[in-house]
Amino acid sequence: MPLVRRALGRLPEPLRFLINKHRELIRFAAVGGTTFLIDNGIWYALKLTFLDDKVVTAKAIAVLVAVIASYVLSREWSFHTRGGRERHHEAALFFLVSGIGIGVNLLPLYVSRHVFDLHSEVADFLSGSVLGMLLATGFKFWAMRKFVFPEAGAREPVRPLRAVPEQREVA
């Protein structure tokens, strides 16, 4: 039995129930956390080096790379039991929704920089990484379930978590 499944199987039943019930959301959040790190790692690498005067462009590049990683992780892990579309149609919709999500993600940074004329690391981080990411994530979770992966149970599900039976020592 895999280590994670064994560890989660030792949790109290009410907690296991919640994890099983919200498995898709938890996985989506884990993918989001991973792509958050990819996004910000690339963004800061670009904006602190050769795109230091083009912060929004650096952010757009970083978000684009994170979206590509998000597609692979979302299809193969977060929404692995959902489907209902041909793969090329699903991919096209994923990137369309993600493109809209990029716009949603960039909007707070753009407003911070070009409307409120805020040019600080704190303002960039709060508007570009926190507010933009939160707004885009909420939109994307809704849109992925509604349009990209609309049919629940289209693929084989992973077994739900169960309690791990107590092991007795043999003398």
C-alpha cells in the first residue's frame, strides 16, 4: 500500500470522509500550489534579470509556463476521472479557459502598476501573485468543471481512502 494512502487511511473517519468528498478540489489546490511556485519562480527570475523594466511581460511569460504545467497535472491527476470530450477539444477548451484566467491573473497587477502607479515588490506580489492568482484560481476551478471536464465519472476513479486495519504482532 503506498505511503500516502496508508497515512491517510489512519485518519479519523470524519476527516477521511471530507478528504474523499473533496478529493478533486484538494488535488486542484495542490496543482495550483505547484503552478504557483512555477509561476513565481519564473516571474521573479525574469523580472530580476533581463525583464526588470517589463514586469507585466515577465508575469505573462511565467503564467504561460505555469498553465502548460497545469494542463498536464489537471488532466492526469486533478480531473483524472472527468472527461466527456475528445482530447484535442478538451485541450483547446483548457487553454481557452486558461487564457481567460491569465487575463484575470494579470488584471490586478496591471491596475496596481498602471492605474495606481504602485511600483514596489510588496504591491507587485500582493496584486500579481496573491490577488491575481486567487481570482484566476476560482474562475478556473469553476470553468474546468463546467466546460473542460464536464462529465464526472468518465474515466476510472481511484479507490477511496479506507481505514488501515490494525496489524498484530506475531510472536
